[in-house]
Amino acid sequence: MNNSEHLVIIGSGPAGLTAAIYAARANLNPLIIEGSSPGGQLMGTTAVENWPGTSSIMGPKLMMDMKDHAKVFGTRFMSGNVTNVDFKQRPFTLTTDHGKTITANSVIVATGATPKKLGIPGEKEHWGKGVTTCAVCDGAFFPGKPVIIVGGGDTAMEDASFMTKFTDKITIVHILDKLTASAAMQKRVLNNPKINIIYNSTVTEIFGTENDVTAATITNQQTGEETKLDTNAVFIAIGYDPNTTMFKGQLELDNWGYLKVHDNTKTSVEGVFSAGDVADYRYRQAITSAGSGCMAALDAERWLSKHH
């Protein structure tokens, strides 16, 4: 494989693959470096019902379709992770964990973010089968069912408020003795009779069948008392870690580690663009990631046309 590239896309989720489709159709001959989780977060989900054009599609199937779409127009794929970058001189240099060194005139960073998990028994076994980090994505699967939201910040409050559209059996489990969300978000939850809050506690085990969640153990962090609570879903809303470790000192990051962007997709280095959750701490949806991938590819095309 030629180690000198016109455009390299780091990441292969909805943002990276959409960027590749647009870039390939513009004859930029893009190379995608897939990362440690090819396909991104949707590879760990079941039915996706908010992707335009299809009422329901399995997450892995959607990502394979997108990858095939990118291949049709000539996108090339390289397995592995980018472990080091040099954006301080041109052409840019990227090094992978397979020992490959690649130079690039332009780069689109679409490395995404990793949802923080609880690391408890039953979480992995029931992931995507009632355990998830996206109530907006999966909430409609649990009409009238008891659900648990883990967390006390704005995301947890948004998830709990969203779930009131589907059920009146919502329990928030928060490790502290008071919520950490903004006052406005707290007010919406505290005044809602559909939502119960358990403080000073964590979910310590999740139970279920092969396809469903049935219960969870709630442990009080002060007394150690354990309570088994019936539930059909556990929505984990304790934050995300943007996958930006390799860009520290190379690209400007915000206080939470997300890429700082201006003019929609431009990073602090000219010729390096951003797409998807790596810079988006607000929406974090497949469709918004795909849209930003489109924008990044169009911006990269214009920049390359001008400078190369």
C-alpha cells in the first residue's frame, strides 16, 4: 500500500464512512484507518430505528452497508490504530500500532468517543439487549416497562425526561447524595411523578435472560445494603471519553478532551478536519455523525483543491 496519501480518514463509524463516501466520489482516493472498533458504537447495538430511509435495521448491518458503499467508490481500508501523529510539519505523518508510517496531505479525524461503563457483572452479557448508553436511540423499545437511568448529570436528566414519553416507571440511580445536573434539568426531573431517584447508590449487578434484562442490584454506598429492583433496561449515562489521546499536543482540545473545532469541521491545524463524536459532546447520534462526516469531506476537498 502506498504510504503517501492525499486524504486519510481516522475512524470507521458513521462519520468516517460518510466522509469516505463523499471523498471517494470526489476522486480524493481516501484511505480509512479503521481503529480498534471498526464500525464504531453501532456495532454493539441491535435494532436502529431512527436512521432515515429504513424503519429498522441492525446496527452491524447498517455499518457493513456503509462500508460496502464506501468501497464501491474506491475507498481503501487499513486495519489498526493510529498511535502517533505529527501535524506540526507537512505532509502530516501518522504511525499505526502495526508499525506502518503514513504521510498525508489532509486528515479527517473521526475517532469517536467511548461511553463510560460500569464494569459490573451482567453488563457485558446484556449489552445491546437492555443495557445501553443511549436512551434516545433505544427508549422506544420499552413502552410501559420499568427502566433504570444511571447517573446524575445533564445527560442522565435528559434521558430520564425523554423516557417519560414511553413509561412512568423510571428510576434514577446516582452515586452522590444530590444531582450534579444544571438547575433547570434537575427541576424537570424532581417535579416529575414518573421519576424516582435513589441517591448514594450504584448499580452493582444486572440480571436477565439471553435476550432481555429483568432486574438489577442497587447497592447503597454508605450502608452496603443491597436491593434487587425489577427493570427491563439499564441506561448508563455517566459520560463519554473522546478518543483523542493520540492528538494531545498536536490538536487543540477542550477541557473534557474533545477536539475544538471552528467553521464547523476545522481543527486548530489547517488541513486537519473533525467529524462525529470526537468533537460532539451534545448530540452523539449516528445521523449527526454522518452529517458531520459529509461536511468534513466537503471541507477537505475544498482545502485540497486550493492547496494541493
